[in-house]
Amino acid sequence: MSTGSGGGPGHAVVIGAGISGLLAARVLSDHFSQVTLIERDSMDSLRVWRSGVPQARHPHLLLARSQRIVEELFPGIWDDFEKLDVPVFDFGSRTRMLFPTGFSPSIDSGVLCRSVSRPRFEAALRRRVLALPPVTYQDGSQVVGLDLHGLTRSVAAVLVAGRGRGRTGEGVRRVAADVVVDASGRTSHLPHWLSASGLSRPRVSQVDPRLGYATRLYEIPDGVDLDWDVLVEFTRLPSASRGCVGLRIENDQVLFTLQGNGGDYPPGDEDGFVAFARSLRLPVTGMLARLRARSPIYCYRNTVNRWYAYHRVPRWPQNLIAVGDAHCVFNPIYGQGITVASQQALLLHRMLEQGGDAPVASTLRAYRARQARQLRWPWLLSTSVDRGWQEGPVSLRSRFMSGVADAWMCSIGGDPEMFSRFITVTHLLSGPGVLLAPLSLARIGRAYLRDRRASGAHREEAR
């Protein structure tokens, strides 16, 4: 991996300096003599929780796959966190998960995780990216449109204004670009920009689990010893709509989140928070009482899965791509967003390297197709259960996928082998083949049959 010292001529513009944008800028710094990051938040606000990342106050567990990619792109970056006392743990032995059929067994999985808050992680990436010679930074600015070549429909420039001034048309300036990467996240305006340029809007796939969560930051007092670094109670269709996630982070702190699916949103007031926590199967209220609250309760409900099919848009502008949440938004509760952004950055790096002297436009065209294929598995993981929580009638396909996902979850409690496979799949270290192996299919099938028999017995008792 090269070190961001600049490559061939040209100017790449990255819209958004969140994690997706920083990863993209790191890759582009190897292939362009100038890379400009354009970020609407001010540099001062980037040091704390910021409005551009409203879910930043909530847990962000870095999956093992993303950690390995980040280390490849930024060698030695994890040394930056040693002084912060960031937890480093084996996911199999330091995770306590309550599945429908029982707790996860304690195993040595070999899957090491680091648990750090979103602002700390983003700040570490930002320091390294801004130190790269090709990279310049424009904060307090927002992109308000694209300027396309009339004949070739390739991107010629982005239109930039001061934050909050784009609607009036005042102070809009043109920034010429050879490549544009939209990494502006969930609030991306790319579909509108395409439409304004006379192009088609993308088809959108959307799955809304109507999930909300409420999070509070706690400090672990001296003398309090938690026997986990990750604590999870899973929800289950259709009856168990409530769950939780606890995550130890740097400096002996815990981010604790209450989760509610299907519109059963946890409240943001003190009494409601405690009452919701008391309704869980896990006895978390006693644990929370031993911790020291260090923040208000923050609620978040924008958890819709949304995939823009940019790879199918006809007459797509050359030299333009979208990455991260600007392309495909995942329900944050599954922790896949950062990992998928990391995978997209690594794919971009490898394709630019392999492209050699080929025109960048042809490389990016091929990239969009491969990017879409790369998204299929994490999208399936995220939406299989979420489809069952949507409002309205549920299709036969959705019921089948939800049933398979539920049977998979039922097969894990107390089974070391299935828990090991669960870890590799959810950390995106392996694909669906792990679940299609004979051993997995047999145990998932047995779990499904057991659940069907139990459901039938309950119905008989109800009569």
C-alpha cells in the first residue's frame, strides 16, 4: 500500500469528510496530484459530536473486516488509540448476546475487536488524511450542484457555497474536478442533482423496520467490573420488539442503547428509559444503577435501509461515483455502514491500481458495477429481518427471508460452532457460503422445526 504521496495528474473532489469521505480521499491521494475534501461542518465542530453525523452519539462497533481494511489503508493507526485505553477484545469471549434460545457461548474466536467512539475514530482518520500532501480541505462549505460537460455528460466541476447559502444562489463558486466522489451520507442530494441535469433519478430500494433507539453514555466507577465488552439482547418477530446494545469504549465508559422495532420506540425521558430497560429479558437495570450517567438520553429514529441503484441509471455522468451512505444506507443497529464504506474504499484502490494507464472513466464505470455486487450480501443481512417489521402487508418472499433469519438466530444460543459462524458472517469475514454448509443448514433446519412445534403447542394451550 502506497502512502498518499500523489499519483498521476488531475483533481479529485470528495463531497463530505465523514468516514466514507476520508477513506475515499486516502485512496485517491495515491492516484491524483490534488484531492479536495469539501465538508459542510466547520473544523471546530469536527472535534466533538456534530450535526452532520446525528447517530454519532450512539454505539459504533468497528467490525473485524473494517479494522483490517483501515489498518491496510493507514498502517499503524491503531497505535494512535493506545493512550486512550480503547478496549481490545476477542469478540467470542467478551461478548454476551441473548438469542431467542439462550445466551451465546464463550469461545475463543480469534476475531479481535477495538471499541472506540465515533468522534475519536473519525478524528484519527482525519489527522492522517489531512497530513497527506495531495489533500486540501474546505470546511464550512457545501456542494449545491454538479456542472456537466454538455456533450460527454462527464463531470466538469462541482458548485460550492458557504453552508446555508446555497438556496439563495449567493456566493456559489465553481470547483473544477476530474473525478467527483459523493460521500455526503444520508443527506446526499445526488438524485436531485441528476434530475436537475436532465438525467434519470435512480430506482430506490427501501426497507423501514420502524426502529428507534435511545442511548446514554455512562462511566464505569472504580470497583465495578463488567464481564463483557459487548452486551446484546436481540429482538424477535413478531412478539419481542424490544432489545438493547451495550458497548464499552475508551476511558472506562459504556454506551448503552435501548432498541425498539416496529414503532415501539424507547422514550428519551429518565423514567421512561428506566421503565423500558426494566421490560427487557436481560437484567440491565441493576447494572445501569451501578454506573454513572455522563450524558443526557439521546434518541434516534432514522434507521431506514435505502439503496440507490446508481449502477442502473442510463447516461450516468462519467467520472462520478457515490460511496458509503450516499449510495446505500443500512440500519445502523447492525454496524455494517463503516465496514461497507471500508470495503468500497479498498475496492476503489485496487481497481485504480489495476487500471494502470486506462482512462479513469472506464475504471469508474466498472467500479460501479462491482460496487453493486459487493453490496448484495450486507444488504441481505441487514434487511432480511427488517422487512418483517415494516408497516403494511408482508410479501411471501419477505416472510420466507424473515423465517430463515429467525431460524438462524434460534440455532446459535448455546452452540459454539454456530456462534463462531455467526461471528465470521456478521463481521463480514465470510460470505453466505458459511450458512449454506451442510452443518449450518442442518442446525438451522432443526431450530426451525423446534420453533414450529413450540408455536403449535402454544396455540393448542391457548385454545
